[in-house]
Amino acid sequence: MAVDAERKAGGLFAELERGKNQYDNGCSGNVAGAQSEYTATLESAGITMRDANRWQVEATIPEDEYLAIVGAVFVIMADTVVT
């Protein structure tokens, strides 16, 4: 299921090293224009920052709650299928 893949990717993205920003070192962006592992990975995979952030939020949902939500969606989908 796509949301499972997004959730897994979000967990992986959350672990990637990010560059320092203006709050860390007093300048905007990374020092000397270096690209962070996070930014490089998103760019090479063609993933937007917005999608990556959404997936990281999905990854923070506890497993039992996530499974309950997915189960509820399947029930709703099964009820709406026309045979």
C-alpha cells in the first residue's frame, strides 16, 4: 500500500543528517553552500520537501493507531464497492 511506503520513507528521512540553518550558525543555508544528506536525497529521488515532511508526520503515528486507521479505511472502502 502506498501509505505504508510513505510512512517507511518518512522514518528514513527523519534519520538523515540535515545542514545547519540560519538559527544554527547565523547564516542562511548550509555553510559554503554544502548540500545536506537530506536535501541531496530528496533531490536525487525527485521528492518534494512538502511530501517528505508529510511522510515524516505519518511515520510518527504509533503502530497500533496506524493499523486501526488503515483497518477503518478498508472497511469504508469495502462498504462503498458496487458489485
